[in-house]
Amino acid sequence: MDRYARWTALLEVLAETGRVSVEDAAARLDVSQATIRRDFDQLAQQQMITRTRGGAVASAVSYDLPLRYKSAKRAPEKQRIGSAAAALVTPGMVVGINGGTTTTEVARALATRPDLASGGTTGDGTSLTIVTNALNIANELIVRPHVKLVVTGGVVRPQSYELIGPLATGILRDLMLDVAFLGVDAVDVALGAAAHNEGEAAINQLMAARARRIVIVADSSKLGQHAFARICPIDRVHTLVTDSSAEEDQTRSFATAGVEIVRV
């Protein structure tokens, strides 16, 4: 287990329990106590945790882990989901992508598709227009010559690298999207797609409203869950791309509600 995977695991334990000792953390992660002490010291320097004698307690930020600490969780599933979602895009499309670990994989897959890299279908030498409110996604795409990149304004939310707030809505209101790829914290047949943060949900709502097709990209752990702020009801969702671990009863309920299911 590499350092960032350990840090992710430690922060998740602290988010659940609020406190953990060096001895317990070492046993959970099957590493030495010296390694855990170094990890705790480094996380404390970043103000992610509060160091205590013999262990650590959670800081408030640990309950909503920054994106860089989430990326290691379910990485293979998210990569497969990203590739499958990117396959739904054809040259010339205008694509909206919100922030998140799974949508980042969608963006990476789009950036490296050979047929899109040839360019030349939009009149300006590019083959794809991508609209995003996520700074990390913009950073990955800005060097891709076949991508026309549009970034919303807004105030940065450090946990997700997303731009949110009133400054982020002006551009989206004036655009039309062929498809919006939305990463979510939860998606349920009855409750719809949702996010934990109301600021993110508001921007995602607007992105969904401007799209002709809405594709939810979510690993199986998000299915049947609920979160604080709704993005859109399930009858607005056209496609759900998830991993093969999703239970058939769950995916069947989405299909019954009219959602196309892609399992990878």
C-alpha cells in the first residue's frame, strides 16, 4: 500500500470513528507503527487531522475528504466506468463534465481517444468541446489540441476542485450541451441523483438543465444511497454507467424507471 492509499484509509477511519490510536491503525493497515506515526505527522502538518498522544483525532475536513485522498478508492472500477462513458461521445459534441474522481476518469478517457485526437470537426481544428467547472479536469485537458475547453467561473471548493457559487452560473446559462457527465455522491430511483454539498448540487443542476442527455457515472457504492442536496430526479437521467459489482435488483429498478444501464 502506497502512502496516499494509506492516507486515504486513515482519513476514512477517522471520519467514521473520530479517533484512532497508532497501534490500532498499524494493525488495520498491516504496516509498522513507525510508518503510521510518520503518516499522522504529515497529515497533521496539512491540517487534515489533529495529532494526540499515541494517535490522532479527526479534523472537521476529514468528513469531506479532498479529491486527492479519494482517488485511490475503487480506482479500477472508476477507470472502467470512465472509458465506457467516454465511448458514448462522438466527434463534434459539446460535453459537460462536473468534478469528481469518476468524471476525472471520463475526461482522461476522452483526452486519449485516438479518433477524437484527429480533430477537425468543429470548424476550428478541434473535435470536441468540453465545458467543466472542475479545475483538475481543466488542467488535464488544456494541453489537448483536439479539445476546445470552456471553464466556468466561480469560487473554488478545495475538497472537489470544483468552481461553485453565483459566479459559476453565468456561463452555463448561455450554453447548450449535447451530453452532461455527472459524478454524484448518491443516486436512487425514488430520490434521484444527489450531492453532499449544496453548492456543487446547484451547479450540477444547471449543467443537467442545459444538457440534451444526462449520463450519471457512479460506482456501485453510490447506488441506492441518498445525500443532502438533489441534483435531478431520476426521470431526467438517460444513462447510468456503473461497475459490474452493482446488484441486479438495483440496476433493474433503474432500468424499470427508464434509465439505460451500462455495467462494466
